Amino acid sequence: MADNGFQLSAEHIEQALEQWLEVEFTFLHVAELAASIAVLPRPDQDFLLGWVQRIATTNIQIANQFAHHAITGLAQLDHHVIGAWALHAMDTYDRAGLRPAIKAIKDLDNFVQLAHERVAGVLFEEVGGILLTFICGLSGRRLKLKEGETVHTDSETLFLPAVVARMQRADDNFALAKAMAAFLWAQTRFGTFRADLPAALAAYPEPERALRHFHALETLRLDACIGRELPGLFREMTRLRAELGEIQSLPKAWQRYSQELAVADATVFDSLRLLEDAYRGEAPSPVCYQGELRPDAVALVMSARKEREKILLRVKLAQLAQELRKQKPESPAGPPRFETRRAPEDQAGLERLELTLDDMPIAPPEEVRQLLTSIQLDLGEIPPEYLTPADPGEYDPGLYEAKHADPDDVWQGTYHEEGATFYPEWDFGRQHYRKNWCVMREKDVPPVYDEFVSDTLRKHSGLVKHLRRTFEALRDENRLLKREPSGDEVDIDALVEALADARDGSEMSDRLFMRTQRSERNIAVMFMVDMSGSTKGWINDAERESLILLCEALETLGDRYAIYGFSGITRKRCELYRIKRIDEAYDDEVKARISGIRPQEYTRMGFAVRHLTHLLNEVEARTKLLITLSDGKPDDYHDGYRGKYGIEDTRKALQEAQRGGIHPFCVTIDQEARDYLPHLYGAVNYTVVDEVRKLPLKITEIYRRLTLN
Amino acid sequence: MQARALAPEEHFVEAEPYYEATGDEIAIFEAAYRNKLPVLLKGPTGCGKTRFMEYMAWRIRRPLITVSCHDDLTASDLVGRFLVKGGETVWVDGPLARSVRAGAICYLDEIVEARKDTMVVIHPLADDRRVLPMEKLGTLLEANQDFCLAISYNPGYQSVLKDLKQSTRQRFVALEFDYPAADLERKIVAKESGVGDALAEKLVKFAHMTRNLKGSGLEEGASTRLLVHAAKLIASGVEPVSACRSAIAQAITDDGEMLAAMRELSSSLF
């Protein structure tokens, strides 16, 4: 390939690099770099330079470092993995800043442990969804799955690395990732953390060494558990170990441990007992899927959970007892008495407990059942004090109910992200999403009870009447179809005609029935209203008037609709203002909220489209519309949202909406909108209203045309 | 066996269908039948409601007329309609009218799927009047003393539109069905398909895994019926993992990621 005529020359590469890395200002030396890229084959050149250009839009230093390290990386890894590594570095930059990102770039070797040549790794991003479902399907506590630096669990979340690339082939790497997840699941399911590990290990002179030996013993025990419970998976795990050359015969003493731990009723306490003996010898080397044990992290999460679940269970049982006793007035006096019994049969291997109230078996709700499972996993049983229903007022509800920090605090100096939802944003330069980039909150518009609504209705009284008439004509109706080949009723007219025809000797029609056909308008609409600062003044008035008229029309029509305003300043303060939820009635409060719409900050749009798409996706309707009322381009203060970035992000968000079966449409008063709206919404899905005052008149007509069937 | 054409009211269940009782449902059904009370069967799909009806029809020796309700099923589809034959209009009884006349068991499967107007014709049959109003003929049809009405309903669909109205449900004796307990389900799968106990147990375990996923991406877990299908495939030499995919996973979802996860679950078991 080296003498391939299509190869890029060093000068050419150097020019490109100078431009992307802004050498004029950064004084980076790119000549050497360009020379070493010049000798690569053309596909590698294109790949590498493509990424350098993409990363440079995020940060030039990272791009420079990437270019240097990727040249060596290319010899070992396939393009897929290098791309993931570059994205990982940029995510790190988004999350933690430049230094950690540079470190992530330099850590290529750590990123892909033990690389072979041209490894085809699997990325957490791609397999995380499948593995989470896989873990959910296994019995036990509901676990979460996250990307982490190392393979470990805190007993509620399983952490897997960003890339698994120890094996040569992609499907083997997937199998390995699955084995890791299953092994961590086994730790929570078969009670590795039921013992007080930090205390037990601290008793040894070298706790580190004790942990290593204990982990090896537990691996033997859990392997046996998985072998019994999931033989297919265990076969695969053994195969992976064999391929990595990890199957060696155990030392004599360890063979004995292995036998002792392989029996069905061996527990973590057996492992701890054997540790006393095993501590003296050498531990076998770790296996590929065992990851790390973090007893401290587990202890932290677990003590919080035990306390929380005890309170929750007792509170829930008190509620349950109250409900059940209400249904059965003849139940015994005195405090309700809950007990658990071993159920006669085993289900899915996990011992099932039957809950009884005053000796009568009851079917606990799903929530209580999960609590019982989780407590049983932590403690091995349900202690009697957990089953005493809580007295009213015994616990502060703040202890078990989720706390809500005031979303307005972020504007008053104490920034927090509690109660916020995170949305990704599309970075067109990077050609990838920035994860968890927008911090979105829903807020209510403070209702203003004034004359605005009645004034508007009076001002447009003629129009309102006209609207009611035209929209009534669009309503659901039952139509009677005549002369149908089948139906509920005989069409007498058709029959008489047909009989006459038959008498006549001509062919008799078979279309003799009548049938009623229901035409259903099954539409849900989301109105997304621009509440940016630029709408101040008469645009705001026109928007509010339009909303009032729209509501009047939609109430006549019976379509389901919601209204949300959007605004915000920087990615940290993206706000959506609830004006009317989809299931909310059009009442005085909604009217007062419409009246209370006031211009806020900037026009960041992507997060609003994404969140409203999410809300709309939860509604069941045949047709879903997302209608934006806006006065200009997407725009935000400071973090580069202005211009192409904002337009591309909004376009991406709208594409996501369309993929979910939502039809986006935009009504704008921006006279220059024809320059960018076709790119955002497509050639026909927008309307420019040329006079602000006409907006209220136009918008209802636009809506009528849009939903005509 | 040769295909036979039978009038619906002549369809007697001749051989004893295989049915494992999970509680006292047989006794309750018989008592309800003796007292001329209609019966409502609740439960997820494929847990044995239809099989139970066949079994009861065999036990009480009455013909069984099953109507699978769909959203275009109207009252006239049940009661009957005029058809034009050779220049004359002729009345033809619908399945409900046939069972009322012949004293059969009329089983309306998935009743909530039917149009709302069908409830109107069921109501007078389902209380102590036991009559079927035949509006188009202008007559009331009194039920044969052996007639029995049974309907089924799946409360798992959490749609407001598909809920049974109080005025309907309060006319029936309700029998609740659920997936059988693990041991019993294993026995059923083994008996229905002829696979060994060990394999049946693994299949049941797989079913429990899919039932764990209900609510996190699946509408329903695998039913006993699907387990039997998978077991039959395995008994005919299909690989267990492929059988689980074709007979169970593909049958309950189209979602690619969910299918992949279920494949991993089944391959972990076998």
C-alpha cells in the first residue's frame, strides 16, 4: 500500500493539520506528525485525519494528543475501538475537563486491556442495553448497569468498562462482557456481601492480600453456583478462560477448597472460614471475568439501603394492613401481625417467601415483593422486626420519600442538579452526541388571573364563532355507508332495485347492506412555545392570543393537546414551562397560565424537542404532532449554540422525533426563516406568518389544514 | 384424522382434554353451572383459560361454541342477521343465538375486544332473566336450561379503553387464572410435549426470566402455551436455544435488543 498513488502527501497533511489545530495561535509542531501519518495506508490516513478534525472542534489539545497516540494505536486496534476511545476522551472532557481528557488519551493501553492485533472490541454503549435486559431477566434485586473504570459492583449497580477487547473476535468479547455482568450479578444473588467483609478482612495483617485470596475463593464458589443455575453460561465462561489460557490445575490445597465450596449450600461464610487457611499459601491468578471486589463501596451502599428498605417495608406493610383490613371488617383486633413462610415450591432457584397477615396468606404488591427479595438477598431472611408495621408518625416521611430541591434555587446562587433530567446534545463538529449535556427542568408558569383571556375572546369574538363552526365540522362522526357488500342492516333501497333487476333478467348486485363507519380523530398535539427574551412585547401578546384561540378551537374539536414553553440560558439551565399538560383540563388555571407567559432567556431548542418528544411518545394516539411557535433561530448565550451548532442540534432532535412517529411542524414569524427552516423541518413542514398581528388568525387555520383527513 | 365439518352446536368435546387444576376452579365452575350463573375467566394469555373451557365442556357434556372477539365484532355477529338468498331474505342465527337455542356453552374469548354494543345483548343473558333479545326479529329467545355463558378477559392490558365495565363484570362468577406454579408448570410442559422433566424445568426457568422482564420492555412474559410450543420443537430435534427463539422470544416481542437479551438468557440456561 505504501506506494499507492492515492496516498496523501506529508505537505498536504501538514496543511490540513495546521488549519485544524490552529497552528498560527497554538504554535503546535505538526511537521513530524504529518510525516508519520504520511507513511500510513490511505484508509488509515483518512480515518485518523477525520477524527483529528472532529476532535479539534471540541478541543485542539486533545486532537493533537490523539493524533500522536493513535498512530501507534492503529497498529493494534481496529477503527471501531479507536473511534470509541476518541469519543470516550471527549466525553471525559465534557464531564471533567481537559486534564482528565488528556489522561484518557494517554491511557490507551488501559482503555483496552491487553490488546492483540487489530482487536474487534465491543463497546459498552452498544451492548449495555442488551446486558441490562439480560440481568433484569435473571432473578433477584433490580440492578442497574453503568460504565465504570473497572469491573465491580456496589451491590446495586454493576460497573462494566467502556470497551471489552481482551478477546480476538467481537462475539467472544461480547460473551466476556456478559460473563462479567453475570458474575457481578452472582455476587449480589448468592450473598457475597452478606458477611461484614471490611471487618473480616481487616483482621488480617495484610488486608489487600486477604481480599485477593477471598476473591479467589468466592470465584470458586460463585462459579459453582453459576454452573448449577446457568449451565449454558458457565460453559461459555469456561471456554473463554480456556482461550485465554487461564485454566491451570489448582494447587492441592485449593482443589480441596474448590470441592468444599462447590456444594449447593456453601455460603460466603464458608469462603471466609477457608480464607484463614488459604491466606498462608498463594492465590491462583484471577480469571478474566472476575473483576474487582470493593467491600468498602458495597458497605456504604448497603448500610444506606438496609436502613431505607427497613423503613420502607414497615411503612408499606402498615399501608397494606390498613387496606386489607378495610376490605375485611371481621379481621381480628390488635396490631396486624405479618409473618413470612417458606413457600412450598422453589421458583427460579430463589427461595420464595410467602407473606401472611394474621395467618392468612396474602399476595403482596410488586413493590413490597421486590423489597422482600432485596432484604432477603442482603440478610438471607426477613428479620421479625422488619415485619412490624410502622406506627403512624414513627418515621419522618422525608426519610423514605424522594426529596425535591427547589428548581428555582439554581437562579439564586445555589446551583444543583437534583430533580433535573439530562438530555444529550448533537455536536455536529464531533459528529456525535455530547452525553448528559443539557440539564433540563420542568417548571410551572405562575398563573396570572387578569382580564387577558376575556379581552382576547372579546377582541376576536367573530373569529371564535367562526372557529367553533369550522372545527365542529371536523369532529368525529359516524357515517352511514350504503350499498356495501356486507354490513349490519339490509339496504332496502338497494334490495328493491336488485330484485327489480333480477326480475328483469339482468345481474343482481351483491351490494345490499348498510354499514356505519366511525371516523376517529385520534390526534395528540404538543405545542412548543418560544418563551425567549426576543419575544418581548407584541410577539408575546400575539403568542398568548394565539394560544387562547387555539385552545378554544381544540376544545371544540376534542383533540388532546399540551402546551409547553421553552427557554433557558446555557446548557445548565434549560427550562420547560408547563402551561397545559396533555391530560389537564382547559380550566381557569390553564387560562391564567397562558396569561402569565412572560419572555425569559434564550432559544435553546434541542432539549425542548427531545423532552417533548419523550412526553408525546408516552401518549397513545394514531397521529402525533409537535408544533413549534417561534420567532427565530435556535440560539443561546455563550457555549457556542448560536449558528450552525444550534441548527444542527435542533435538526437532529427533530429527526429523533420523526423516527418516533411524530410529525414536527413549525409556525414562525421570522422573515428569514426560509433560509434555515427547510433544513430543520423539511420543505413543507413550516409556515412563515408575515405579520405578527395575523398570527392568532393564521394559526388556527394552519392547524385545521394540518389535521384534515 | 380427516377434517370433519360440524355445525357449531354439534361440537362436543369427545376425548378428555389434559387439564391440571391449580385450585378449586373445577368445583366452582360446576356449582355456577348448576345454578345457571355465567362465568368470567380472568388471566394472562396462554395460561390455560381456553383449555379449561374445553375440559369443562367435556365434563358437563355440552357442546362448546367459542367466539374470539375482535374490535369489529358487533351484536349482529353474535345474534344473527338477515341474508339474501335467492331473492328472499333469510334469518341466520349467530353463534350466541345457536348456543341459547341448543343449550350449549358459549365462550366469548377476549370479550373486551368486541364493540361496546355487544355488551347490551349479553346483559339480559347474564342475569336471572336468561333471555336473548333478538331485536331484528322482534322476539325474545328464552335460554335452554343447559345454556351456559362464559367470557374471558385479560386484566394485563393496562388500557382504559380495554377495561370491563362494572355493570358487566358484576354479573359474573369470576375465576382467576395465572401461570401455574413452577412445579405444576413443569409437569404440564413435560406432559403436553413429551420432553423430559429436566428440560421442562429449564424451560419453566426461562419463562420466569421473561416474566421478570414484564414492565421493563415486555408487555407480557412467556405463557405456558409458548413453553409447550418450544418443548414440542425441542422434542422434534430442534436445538433448545433455537426453539426458545422461534417459539418464545420471537412470539412475544419484535424489539431487536430484547430479542438479543432473551437469546443470551436462553443460551445461559441450556
